[in-house]
Amino acid sequence: MFTIKFKKMVPEAKIPEYKTKGAACADLYSVEDTILKPGVPVLVRTGLQIAYICSRYAIEIRPRSSLALKGLLILNSPGTIDSDYRGELMVIMLSLGNSYTIAVGDRIAQMYVHRVEKGCLKEGEIVESERGEGGFGSTGR
């Protein structure tokens, strides 16, 4: 295990935490009261910046299942936080149904830390494959 360091931008900010020993993701918390109106995307603040994360790692922001069950989505999910990003961590949320109130301290999302493998990117010719250009259900149901 390695350390990820966070900077609190406001006193209400909470450092992410794993709720159980077996948890793969750590919870992120809101630092502001926000009302999500149906169909209107909102940036919800966490009040945190990543002070340091090893360059071989990145963070993904993912929905919490309990909020998804209530019709709340995280747009651009999973959202990728690169190791060199130093701005505030914010979560793009959307309500599909009714208005939903988020309060200071509410868990709004979860973060997953993973190792990054970079590929060697070059121009090249297409190598034919069995699948070819088939997509969007071309291999059946």
C-alpha cells in the first residue's frame, strides 16, 4: 500500500476513507448543501485537492450504489483523476427523478485507486480480425 496525500481546501472537507477492510473504494463527501433538480447536472464540491499521488497511479470516481438506487447518477462515470491534477476534486451529479438534497458531510461518490499502464501509441495499418468493424451488438445478445 502507498500513501495518497490530500489538502483540505475548507475545514468541512473530509479525507476519503475505506468503510470496511474489504472495501475496494473510499468514500468522498460533500462540503456544501446542494439541491439536485431532475435532469440538471451539478458539480458537487469535496473541498479536497490531491497533494500527492505516485505518477504510476490514477483515481476513478464512481457512483455509490445506494445513491444510484435513488436515481442519482455520476456523469462521466468513471471520472478519471490523473496523478498530476491539482485542482479541487468535484463530482458531476444528476438526478433522474425527483429533486434530491445533498447536505454537508453526505457521502456522494467513491474513489477507486488503480495502477496506470501506458501503451506505445503509433500510426499503423489495420490488421484484419474476425470481428472486423462490427460493434453495438454485432456479436449477438
